[in-house]
Amino acid sequence: MNKSIKLTVILFLLLPLALMGQQEVQNIKISDTTFSGVVGSGARAFGMGGAFISIADDATAASWNPGGLGQLEKPELTIVTRYQNFRDVTPASQGPFDHWGAQDLNTNSVGFDFLAFTYPIRIGNFKIVPQVSYQRAINFNLDSTMNDVFYTGVEWHPEIRDTAVFRGTFNETQNFTGGIDTITASLGFQFFKVINIGASVNFWRNGYEGSFDRTFNGVLTLENHPNFIEPLDFTTSEDLTMDVNGVNYNLGILISILDNLKVGAVYKSNFSADVNHSITVFEEAFVDDEGQVIPVWERSGQSQLEWPETWGVGLSFRPIDPLTISLDMTETRWSKAIIKRFRLPEAEGGEPGGGPPGHVEVDVYFPTFVPTDDFVPDQEKQLDTRQIRLGMEYIFIGRNTLVPIRLGFFTDSQYYSDAAGDQVNFFGFTGGFGVKWRGLSIDLAVIYETGNYLASNQDFTTTRFSEIKSYISTSYSF
Amino acid sequence: MSQLKKRSILLSCLLLVLAGGLVADTWFNNYEKGRKAIKKKKWADAVSYMQKALDQEKEPKLNAKTVGMNFIDYLPYYHLGQAQYNLGQYKEAISSFERSKNFDNSRRKRIFSGKLRELIQNCRAKMNPQPVQTQVTQTKPQPLAQVKTKQPPTQQPATSKWQKQSPVAKPQGDTKKWESVEAKNKPTVTPKPKQEQTKPETKTQLPVKRTPQPIPSPGKSTPGAAQTLIADGKALYSAGNFQDAQHKFAAVMQVDEGNPTAAKWLNIVEHSLDITILNSGIRFYFNGNRSQCKEALEKAIKAMENQNETGYTESLVTAYQFMAVLLIENHYLDDDTSQEILKEAYKMIAKIKALKPGFQLENDYFSPKVAKIFSSN
């Protein structure tokens, strides 16, 4: 085979591989609980499994149920930090045209989660409770690695009437910073001591930027040319950015049916956000005259993100003063979370050797980036999610010190389906404790979430997901 | 959107803000306001707030949950009684204190009931203003603690049950008997109007170390006169009349300054008077008269510390012990100065341990909580 043909084969074969990498990073399957903007924040709440809608009686109230703000009596300042580690482990799988080795995607993240200040104002018989808060609603401060994933792929190329076989290993690293934040202004009121209502306005800001690098080390062979063995070592890189700008509101109500029995409800509205995004794909084989790597493909543009609505209800009961038990349910309309006019590369593009493919503008689901058109199989479509959360808190009371112990359990359906088309469901356990001395509280919560789902219905491989998150909250009430 | 619609929405929001601000106080809001009023001595306001709190939450409770992770001790009847007492509403105050006494909580009942007993007695005393004078020296008390080293050569002070038992023996007689005795001794005269009362409460008088009255010098001292005075003094001491005995021995010292017998007996009598003051303090403690108990203990400790004699060790240990217990118990009742009171208690415990290492507080007479604080310091 002469040199020019060889180069063409290599280039042509590599392109789908490069584009596959793009799909991977945008297809990170992370749990619904990662989206704090959907549920709330605070180590005390998460220690109780997140069942906080009908409690919401501290400075994190606006993130769970702004109706709870009306209960607060003293000014309070809270800051929450988070550590997160999740793993997606998929065993080796065999398809008709490829074979993947076991994949272990390991992601770590640590950073700020929530900051709030509440100041109840009481003048005579009037009380209103304003709060301002800042929350990292979706965290993209992630470092991920996936090492030594073995890959074998075959592809028939009619233009050379041969089957290309490439074997090797992938290594991936992803480094992203930033996240989507909300700046929130909330107001709570209390009527007749038993009815509390509240509202929040959330300004969604910022976004993420980062890079994804995939390195392949292997060989390329041709089935009908046994003497053709070409080493393949290349790196595909992508730089991605995304910024979001939008406004939504939350409404909440919390009613004391009895002194020790409360119900609550919250609604978080959907909204349209302007999205600026860009993707630039680099591939080592593409260099300019000076030997600098040039983009294979780049795209930037403005789209519109339709963020889903969320609603939740909760019930809490206090059989004795130190013990509280609560139950919540939350639903989020992820089936309606869409980015409109998102640019995707065409499935087949350009003449051989003629350059990168063109692009199309389609509506895609967020965050899976799967097109929403009718040609997409049902199992690729995004689904509405539901969380059921159960929690308890018991407070040991000393002279000037309180020591709470918390436990929780939750179920967490995901916005994607498994290979058989069934909605993926995870579940989790939480635990936490804290210390309160006079006005100062420090709380710690640990959340463990896990679940399995069918990754392939051809060889019935199962992906195992597990995530550990910990939160530390520090609060001071004046 | 039409102008009218916009204005309607704006007006609704404004009304919501105003109406939503209207909020009646919760039971803990009223309770805290009542406590603040008591601190500012606004008794009428305190009564009003406490009654509002009781309208909403009738049951007193320790560690009552308010909002979030906030708990308070909810003792509305006690504070209501305080305010009523200071307003001169003694009957209502007694009723409030009785209801507070009936609040059963094993952790604080022992401490609390003593204080309440004292308050109820004060109220009754106010309603019946003729004081019941009781002089400890007019009874025939047996010394409850014995001075070890200062023993007269021929006459031993009578040892009492107190000395034979442990230092924390029960007082003679049940505390309830003391209340019934006081109740029987209530005078039948009509109470004087309030403005005529000059003292806030009636106190049982403590034995006082009187300054011996000088006896005019006869110009010439005679041994016979001194011996007579000494003999009289001994007789008075044996009869328990320590103050008059002190007077006799002091008179001997006036006319015969270096008289060793008189000096020795004077020392013994003064010791006994100190012990008597201590005994009074102990008696007041078990009777629930905490303020008088503290006064007596402070006098006894001061007198014994000034003497600086090893013979006082056991008595000092007893005095420090009761003072520490009293301070610890007061700590649970008075949040404002609780840390200062507790520090004073720790000082007392340190003094006990310095005098008597390995000292153990007996649990029979004091609450386990107090015993635990003792053993942990």
C-alpha cells in the first residue's frame, strides 16, 4: 500500500474515534443528587436523607422550602462545603464490531456549595424573614480519570475493500472547573403562627470550562493485508465551555397541623436560560505547516436551555422534642430539559480527506445531549425523575451543648434508561452528626448512593454506579 | 399586561407583605419577652407575657424545642410567681409556685423544690407580716460538728449524732416538721399594710458573736472574782448558752488579762459559736432557705478560716461542702451568672480536696448530678 493511501486510511479511521470522545464527555451519567439546585443544600438536611421540605427551619431553608423561612426567629449565617467522589464501573463488553475492556471512571470534586444569611425582622406584631444566598446549583469542578481501557474495533471500508482492525488501550482525563450557580433572594412570612409561606427568586449564572483528553496507544491492521501493521498513538483533546444565564422562582408553604406535625410543599419553576457554548476538537495528526496541532473541528454558538421544573411535598413528625422523623417526595421534569438549536456534527461528513464534517442544529436533551427527535430510540430519551427521602434526627441535649445524630435513606430514579429501556434507579443512605455550642453549629453529613443498571443488552453487562458525598456546614445564629 | 392588572398584582403583593407580616407571638416568644421583662424588673409586663405563654403552652417542660436546633427550659409558673411576688400578689404567687412545684422532673425536682419552698414561705411571711423569731441559742442545740483539738481538760462538749455519723448526716428531724412547726407558730394578728413593711423578708436570726461588753474595772482584781466568772461561764457553756458564756470569759480577760483558763475557754466557746453558725446554715439548707443558708455558711467559713487552726478541719470541710452544693444547685436556677457561680463552687471543692484528699460526697442527701460534679473536679 503506498504512503498516500495509508495516510488516508489512518485519517479516515481515526475520525469516528475522535468524535466518539466528544460524545463521552457530554454523556457523563451523574446522579440526580449531584444537582443540588434541584433539591437543596446543608449538612443537617442531607444527614437526614434530604427529607427537609417540611422542616426547613434553618438558614438553608430557601434551598429546600422557602416557606420554612417564616419560622426563623434569629439572624443566622451558614456556609456549606462539599466533597464528592463518584465512580462509574462498567465491566468488559463485547459487541458485534467492537470489544471494550472494563471501564472505571473515577471523579473527584471538592469545593464550596452554599452560603446564606437570614435576618428575621420583627416590629411589634409584624415579622418578615428575608434571606440572601449563593449556591453552587450544579457543580462542574471535577477531575476524572479512566485508565487502561482496552479496546478492539473492526470497521469495513468499501473504498479500500478491507476491514480495518485497531487494538489498543485508552486513557482519559477530564479536568473541569466551575459550575452553574444561583444567587437567590428569598422572603418568608408567618400567618397566625401555623402557616408559613415563602418565595425565592433565583438568578442562574456562570458555567463551566474544561478539557477532555483521550490518548490511544495501539496498532492498526488490515484483515486482507496481513503485513500492514501501523502503530497508532494519538491524543484527542477537546476544550469545552458553557455559560448559563436565566431566572426562575421557588414557592413554598409549610403548615403546622399540630405543634409536632408539619406538612410542606415546594415548587421550583422551569425557566429558559441563554447558553453560550463552544467545543474545539484537537487531534495530533492534524498539524499546520509549522507543526502546530490545529483544531479538527470547532463549534460555538448560542442556544437556549429549558431548565426543568421541580415540585416536592414533605411531612415531619416530632414524637418527643429531641426526635424528628420526616418523609419527602420530589419530582423533576427532566423529560422537558432541552437545549434548543444545539450544534451537532453530521453523522457522515465530507469527502475522504476533504476535512471535518459539517454540523446540524437540533434540539437535544440536557444533560445527555441526545437529540430529541422521533428517530431517537425510546431508551435514549430523557425521563422525569422522582426521589423519595426518609430521615430522622435525634438531639442529645447537654447544659450548653447539643449533639444531633442523623440518619436517612432515599431512592433516586435517574433521567436515563438502561439498555433494556427501563428507568435506572439508585438508592442511598445518609448519616450525620454535629455539635451546637451556644450559637455556633458545625454539622457533617455523608451520603452514599449506589445502583446497577444494564449497560448492554447484547452481552448483559451491568454498570455499577457508586457515589460518596460529604458535606460540612457551619452556621452561626446571633 | 394592562395597567390595571399590573396595579392589582402590585397591590396584592403589598397587601401580602403587610398581612403576612402580621404574626401573633408564639409561646416561646412570649416566654422570652416575659423573662426579659423580669430582668428589667417590669413585673406587670412579665405577668402579662407569662400568662400569654401559658395560654398557648400550658405544660412546663425542660429542653422544650422552639425552632431549629434551639431548646429552652420552659418554667412559666416559676417566673409568673416571681413577677406576682414582686407585685405584691402573694396569694397568686403562692398558687403559681405551687403549680411549679408540682411540675415533676426528676433531674431538677430536688434542687427546684427547695427554692420554691423558700419562695412560698416568703410569700406566706409577707401575707402574715409578724415575724416568727427563732433564736438558735435559745434552744439546746447539740453541736453538729466537734472541734477536735480544743478540748477543755475537765469537760467534754457533748458529742452529737452528727459527729458519730458521717459528715453529711441528715439533720435531726424531717424538713417537713420544720415547716409545720413554723406554720403552727403563725401569729393571729392581722397583717400590717404593705407600706409599713420595711424589710423584704423575715429572716431567722443567726447567732452572732457579740463584742463582749466591757465591765468597769473594780480597780482591783481578785482571784476569787475571776474564778467565779470562769465557773459561771462553764455552767453557761454546758447549758448551751454560748454567747453569755463568751461574755463571762471575756470579762475575766478584762480583769485578768493573762488568765490561761479563761483564754482557753474563750477559745472553746468561740469555736462552738462558729460551729453553731455552721449548723444553722446546714439547717437552713435542708429547710430550703437558700439565701439564709448561704449567709450562715459564709459567716462560718470566714470565722473558721480566720482562726486558721487545724482543729477546724472537719468543720471547714463540712462548710465548704455545703457551700459548694448550694452554689452548684443555684447554678441550675440562675442562668445569668451560672458560670461565675460554678467557678466559686469549684473553688470550694478544691479547698475540700486540699484539706481532705480523697473526700467523697455521699449521694444520700444530694442529687447524683451534684455528686458527679464533685467527683469530676
